[in-house]
Amino acid sequence: MSKHPETTSITAGRPEVAPGAAINPPIVLASTFYAGGSIGYGAYGNQTCTALEDAIAALEGGSTLVFSSGMAAVSALFSILPVGAPVVASNQGSIGVMTLLNSFHESGRLEVRFVDIVNTQLVIDAMKGAALVWLESPTNPCLDVAELETLITAAKKMGIAVAVDNTFATPLVQNPLAMGADIVMHSVTKFLSGHSDVLMGSLSTNDPALLNRLQDSRSFNGSIPGAFESWLALRGLRTFPLRFNKSQENAKELIIKLAAHPRITRVRYPGFGAIISFEVDGTAEQTQKVCESSQLIVHATSLGSIESLWERRRRWPMESLSVPEQLIRLSVGCEHVDDIWDDINLALASI
Ligand SMILES: *Cc1c(COP(=O)(O)O)cnc(C)c1O
């Protein structure tokens, strides 16, 4: 019987029950293994990675492979597509993925059809003849939300594979495999591990043949994570629902206060999760100053961690020009919400 994710996060990936056995998986430091077992060489697998994979699979469904970063997971997926394959993707999204897709498109490695994912009919029209639909929803950092169920159903009818980047929503909010998606991707770096101390990614699928191809891609591109990092990520995953739910509760309180603040012109929030993007009434420099003036909220990139983080996204030269100069992406942490709010007020008072 399947349990609630709050329970699964705590129990999944444990070693077999035996008197005297450790209740947590050991960190298996080995590049090679005695011949004849299920794992032969460290590039193909590792028991600590497997424990983490089992735990993520228990939350997302299907089977999971972990990678040395979210980008390594994305790269593994794109690498199995034929040269020139048509791919439908959002025209706005995570900076690394967008940069990779743009370069693949320019070089002819893939033919990427960039679309506005909130325009459901436009996305469906672009699907004709595509090899893959790549859906990041909500998008980073503009928090656009796709009608996932409708898009997945349409793609399935046309026989087109669908992959969903579920980093922002997490399996607590949506389960794309249950909606019929072929692949779910995570930057495990973010909410699943949650402590700003590990880079990791994952791909989950219900399709055993696809899983094999992705595992080969991981082995031959050398992108399996280390055992210690896998152990750290699993340790973080144990508290993922606790952290996510607390951060989300904080975020829901903060959006109301942010919307009423006279120096804030727009607040974006998809209705769930812990990421808020808001725009400051001021210049790019003033917005930058706000981010640099916080004392509690950490001025840093990344998201989904136990501590609150923020930054002006356009400080990155690679960020899409469609992201406003005055947009701050706030990843709400688990601190007391009043302390976060006081810090936001303090920082806004600096301009
Ligand atoms: C961070 C992120 C990625 C990239 O993952 P890394 O772990 O940084 O390599 C991909 N998609 C989304 C939505 C992200 O937030």
C-alpha cells in the first residue's frame, strides 16, 4: 500500500531490515566491485546512489537514475535524441537548460521549437512531428505554469514523448508520471536535498527501455554522482516534505505582504511552492542594492534550500531578456516568517 509522501521520504531507500543492521544506507566508496554481482564498475552504479534512486522513485513513481547535477540529467536526456530531432520547449526557463537548448538549436544538434508554454493551443500546434516535448512548469524565474495534464494528453495522442522538469513544483504538488509523462527531471540540488551543500540531478521514468538508454548515457558520459553526495542528498530528502511545507506556508504569507508593499509593482506566485518572483519599483541598480542589503536572506543564486535566498536574476548576463531587470527571485526558507518579512522591509528601505 502506498503511503503519503511525508512518510515515504522518511522510509524509502532504507537497507533491508535485519537485527543489528544500520537503518541508513552506508556510504559505499568503491570504483569497482567483485565480479558476478549486479554492479560491476562504479560508473554503472553504486549502492548509495541506488538507495537515493529508490527514494526518489518512491516519490515520483517509476524508476530513477541520479546524476552529478541537474544539468547532467538534462544533458543525458537530450543526448539520446537523434541529431536534428525536433523538440518543443518553453521560450523561458532555467538559465542552464535554455543556454543548452539555444546552443543545440544553433549548431543543428536539435531543432528546438521555442513556445510560450502558457499558450496551450500554441504548444499543441508546435508538437506536430516532434521527438520530445520539454516542459518546465512552473518556469524559472517567471513562474509561468503550463496546463500539464492537457499538454501531456495531447502529446500522448500524437505519440510524442514528454519530459517534465518538476524541480519547482516537486512531487508534493504534481506527479507528471501519473499524468502520463514519460520522464520527470529534478535538480536534486534544490528542494529534494535542500541544504545548499550538494549538486545533483535525477530522471525518473516508467519505461524500462528508456531507463536503459538513459543509464547507458550516464555511464558513457561519466555523470554518475559520488557516493558521499548521494548519501547527503538522501539525508536531505528525509526532511523534504517538512521543509517544503514550511517554506510554502511562509511563502503564502509573504505574497500578501509583498503585494501590499508600496515599492513592489508586481508579485508572481503560481499558487503553490516556495518561490516568489517580484518586481521592485526602481532601477536595476536599486534592485541590486535591495538584494545586497539583506541581513538574513542570503544574497546568492539557487533555490529550494532551508535558508531563504534571493537575487536579481538579470545580474546574470545569460539570463533571458524577457525577465525584467527589476525582478528578484526569492526562495523562501524555513526561518520564522516574521524575521524574513522584517529583512525584506529592511532591504527595501535601503532604496
Ligand atoms: C537549478 C535548475 C536546473 C539545473 O540543475 P543543476 O542542479 O543546477 O545542474 C534545472 N531546472 C531547474 C528548474 C532548476 O531550478
